[in-house]
Amino acid sequence: SSSTLSTAWRFPPTPNLSPPPSRSLSFLRPIPTFEMDYCEEARACRMLSVAPLGWETGVDLIGTPFQSYRIQVCYCMRKWTITKRFSDFIQLQKEMYAEVDLLPNILRKDMMFKFQIGDKVARAKGLVLFVEKMHHSLAARGMYSPRLMAFLGVDVLRIHLEEEGRVAKILDSVNLNIGSVWHPVDEVWLRKWRKFVMGRGARRYMPPGKITNLRLMEEVPLTISTRSGVDVTYTKWMPKKGMVLGKDYRSLNYNMFAYLKCVHGGGPWISSKDKEIDDKLREMPLISKSEFGGVAGFRCVVGTGLEAIIRLQSFMRMAMCLIKKMKNHTDKLSHEAEGVREVLYRYKEKCIEDDTHAYIRKEEERRAMGYLEAASTFTQKTWRAKKQIAVGGKALEAIKEAQEIFAEASGTLEQPADASPLVVEDVENIVAIPSTEEYTVTFHEGMPFSVGLGEYAATGETVVTQLRDDGRDFVAKLGADKKETQKMPLIVMKSVLVAINDCPTKALSFQQVKDRVAKTPFPISLELRKPLEETHQLHQLKVFEAEDIKLQAFKRLLVHGMPIKLHNKKKTPIKSTIWLTTTHLAWRTEDYSPDTDVAKFLKSCQLSHLVKKFKRWEGMHNGEAVAGVTRSMLEAANGKKYSGAVQDYTLTYEDIGCTVASECQKLFAETTAWGQADVLKDFHTRDAQNLFDIKFVREGKLSPGFQSKAKENHCFTVHLQAFDKKGNEVAKSRVLEFEVDLSEDDAEGKSAAELSALKMEMRDVVVWGLTRIVAEARSSKYFLGEDGRTHRRKAPVRRLRII
């Protein structure tokens, strides 16, 4: 809906590069696509090239500028142009993320383009690169995305039938190549295939599916007599009797049949020297059911073995003839021609000389490389000695100890000594987790640093628990005309603090983090890890066939938080959640839900006289009719409406019935504390142990903590290392009893049998994924000590490193 458009810039034309011929064949199969109609039998090819042509600037109906990018799409020797906005690509990325867990790169919005000062050339090239990488990464696995093809305007089904007809016209022939055989194909399947290839416009047919050559075969019982006189009966697959060429089947050459089987699948292979199927046939080895959808474990009458025998025989005859020809030629030269021996001796001498020179050059290069390595090592050691820099473990420990002594004596942060690096302590990861979004915020001098930090006691991490500040954000009803305040950097609640001015905080306690923040001079740079917002649900992981992708999706679900039921000898199982970090496995031990009881909150603030007034309040909030004041309304209320540092305050306390100035100020402060207390309560209801303490995971109800109503196929147990009150290990394990859970929305419309089967699949995925994570942690759990014995790590490894 643009009112004005103007061409601002044009890209230079890109040269047409000829792709290899194999990329033009339609072999790619579609990936599962949600909420979209597509043909599962349609095939696509890898020949896709996308190039930017230019961009256009437009203004929508409300006066906001936007850019539309003109893109040239070249697919399977066809070319056309599409025009898309950047928001279209963002929507495509969001939809593709639900289907493909690993995106090649990520598109991000940039406010610079709203002011017409962004690099549009770089953005256009990035959009083109995103599309091409997505298609080619899927094509490397033999797949394509119907959603991506529809976005680019590719009619996959139409191009598939057109290209298949063109390829069939090239490969099909009535004559047979020397050394090859014929391959009969079911005429019923061929009739569907011809309709598909020849269909156009309204008379378009769907692909024929897998080749159904089993219709041409039948299982024939045969009996043989052994030497001991015992008759043995067995079955053999043979062609049906009475079949007519052209009516029941047709014979194709090898190239044509191999192409059709590669595209459509099915089978089995049937080969014959003549076009008649009842020619002399050979028995082939067992063929599995999955190859063509037939009966498992049958013996095909004939197959590619006959073709291979004929080709191998022809090749061996040619090789033997060539060897004999060369032998005769050499014998004739060496016995009859004049000067042949002299020429042969000179040639042999030249070969020996070339081999000698090559060996000498190789040795010289090896020696020179060794000299260079020795010289570089000597130079590096000399430079470090001059700069007084040592990289050994003991040297780093000495530097770190000196930094701590001087910092404690001066009451400041640790600083590097003269000509020495800054050494910090960090914690190594036990397992690798999928990439999470990390972002950096910087507070300059003059900006209020009012970010509430809290302790995630279960894992020892520091998290963001509060963003708004009473002194900065509150404005009185009769106070100064405060319309807005300085905006804070974009920070997400419950983000994990990773580093302060590039100094990692993973090895620091919560008190040490607070001290470092208090002592760090401006500018203060905080590196934070944003909590995941979108991920696959547990019952959706079965769509991934590749185990590595499935494991990454399961880890991503655990990083986000996987809902589950926790028994542990409780009368009623609680709705728990399991989380995964790089070093710990955490779970919720108590029921938790956000506190929204406004009446209880007012009583705790000694503002009980406002309870009835707030309950009787009726009005509009965020475009909806609301009866009674809610917590979200209290968080959006202030003395005046204005744009704050963290949020926009859209309500006043006078609107909701609070008119006393002192009560308004108290209500604002208590609401801020209420929000922070609720976040801390969320983290205090969690428990965790490091991944080295996980012994194993087992299916079923292997402990008495489960309720009798819990089904065996829906439960599993996690066995952990137990400790006594003094922190010493004990022989008895700590057992966590879990039961998979399914939300009401996901369970809607399913029968009891379907729900039971689905929960069993979910349980199997959880046990499989946790077992793989335990195995990954076990790879670094044991190490060889200085005494030569094997030891077990009880906590993540702490390392010193230079920044």
C-alpha cells in the first residue's frame, strides 16, 4: 500500500555462470511445511540463482518510508523478477525457523533504514545471500523448501513436469546400447506418468508416485530334493504369466529407468536382454521393503546385477585386448626396430633423474619449513622474555595472584602490571548448547545505571531482575512537567550476565559481581545472554530425521525450558520445567505462577482502603474493557502520562482512583519491588546440579516416588550423585521422578490412545536426548592426573586466560 515510489539505485548486471548439468535435474524432495498446501511428490532442482537488480523507496499511507528490493530469480533455465520488502523477508525467516532449526544466517531489523541512512546495497546483498544459502544448504541434503520456492515465485510442480518431459525425450530411445539390457516398467504406473508429464493448464495431473513393478511379479513355490532325499520347498519371485508387452508393461533403456527411479523411487529393478519380460532371468539377492514399498525380504527375479555383469565383462574384454595390444607392440619394437633399446634406456634414465630431483626438492622444503618453525619459536620466546610475558599455567597463576593483591591493597579493580597482560578466570563449558542471542549494552557517564541484578542461586549465575527505578521514573501529579526521560539501552528481563567490560562473570560469585559493577568506571559495558523466546515443542521433534539436528533442537528446547511433571513422593505432581546450561541441569521444585493478587499486594503495603475502590473500577486499558485494577495496569500507571526510560506510562493514578500524592509515590515504589520479588521467586523455586553429577537416565517407574496413576510408558528417572549435609559424596543416588506432560491445546482433538502413544514418543525423545547429553559430559568428566591415575571431576574446570 504505497503512495509514491522512486528508483534510487541500480545494481550492476551479474555475469551468467553455467552451472553443472547435474544441478538441473529435479531430484530434491520437499521438507515438511506447516500451514501451507504443497505437493509432496513434486521435485525441485538445485539450479537456483538470485541476484539483486535495485531498490525502490516508497511511503506508505501513514507517511512511513520503506524500501522495496527488485530481485532477479533464475531457476532451471527460467528467469523473472520479483519485488519484496524487507518485512517480507523477516516474515519468511520467522516461518522458516519453525521448519528448519538451523538457519544459515539471521536477518535483523535496523532502525537506520527508517531514517534513510542505512546501507541499502549491503542489505540487498544480504537478503540475496540469505535466500541462496537457505536453498543450497537444504539441497546439499537432497531437500528443498516449498515455502521458500513460493516466496520466490517458483511453480515447482509445473517446472517439474516440463523438465521431466524434456529429460525423458532426451533419454528415451527405441534402440539398445551395446552391452546394456531392457528394464520393464508397469504400464499402469507409466499411464499416470504420461498424464503428469503431458498435462498443461487446467488439465494438470499430480505426480504418479513410486514405481509399482511388484504388479508384474508373483511368488512361485518351488521344491528341490537334497542328497539325503529330503524335499525342501521355497518361494521365488517370478514374472506373472500371460503378460503382454505394451498392455501390461513397457521396456525402457537403463538411463531412462535409472532417472525415473531416482526421481520417483519405488521399484524393484527388473532387467532382460530382450523386451519380453519372460526372457532368461536371474535371481538376485534379498531387497528390503524400504527401497520400493513392497514385501520385506523377497528375492527379485532380476536386477542391476545382470547389467553389472554385462558391463564388467565388456570392460574386462577391452582391458585384456589393450594389454595384449601393448605387449605385442612392445615386443615388436624391442626385437625388430633399430635403436629401440637405446630410446627405452634414455627414457628410463630420465624417469629416475626426475624422481631424484623431486625427492631432493621435497627434502629441502621440509628442512626449510623446520628452520622457519624453529626461528619463529625462538623469536616468539625472545619477544615474550623482553616484554616479561609468560604463557605457562604457573606464570598465569603468579600474575593473577599479583593482580588480586594489588587490587585488595588499593581498593580498586584488578589491573595489569607494567608490561604484563590482564589475566582473568573463566569456567569451561561441559556441553555445547545451540547458539543463543547475546547482546551488549553500554552505560556512559551521565546515564543512570539502575539495573537490578539478582542471583540465580541454583547455577550461580547473575540475572537481570529489575529495570525501572523509583527516583528516575516516578513523577508526581503536581510536580514538574516531566514529559519524558532519557531512554535506557534495550535490556531484556531475566537475561544472564556474561561479562563486564570483557571480563567474564561465570567464575565470580554474586557478591563479586556487585563489587565489580560498583568499582568499574564509566563507560560500563554489560554483555548479556537473552533468554530464548521461540523453539520447537517436545512433540514436534519427531519431524527431524537426522540425529545431529534432532539433538540440537532438543538442547534448544531445554535451554528455553521444557515443561514436565515432577513427582518425587508428592501427593500431587507439580508442573515443573527442566532447563539446560553449559554446566548445569536445572529443574523447578515448587509450583510457581506470577503473582497477580492486587488485593493481597495492597494489604501488604498498608493500603487496604484502596482494595474496594480498585475492585469496583471499570474502564478501558490497551483497547480492551477491564473490570478491576490489574497488576499490568499498576505497572503502567504513574502520576502523569509520559514516556519513561523503560516503558511508556499510559495511565495515571488518578485514573484508577488513587488521588493522595504520598500514596501514589508509595504505590509506585511498592509495585517496582513487587515485580522484582516475583522474578526472584521464579529463580528461587529452581534447583540444579552440574552435569558431572548426572549418573544415568532410565525409562519407566524405577523408584517409589511416582504416583500409582502415572503410566509406565510416560515416566523416566534421572539419577544424580547425592551429597550429605557437609557436602561429601554418599553412595546412594538422588533420584528425580519425571512424567512427560502435554498442554491442553496440543491434546485437543486427540483420543486417549493417540495421547498415550504421543506421550510415549515424547518420553523416548527425552530419554534419548538426556542420555546423549550425559555421554557428552562424560567425555570431559574423567582426566589423567599428575600421579598417573584417572580422576573424576566434581565441578566445571576453571581456567586462567589473558584478555
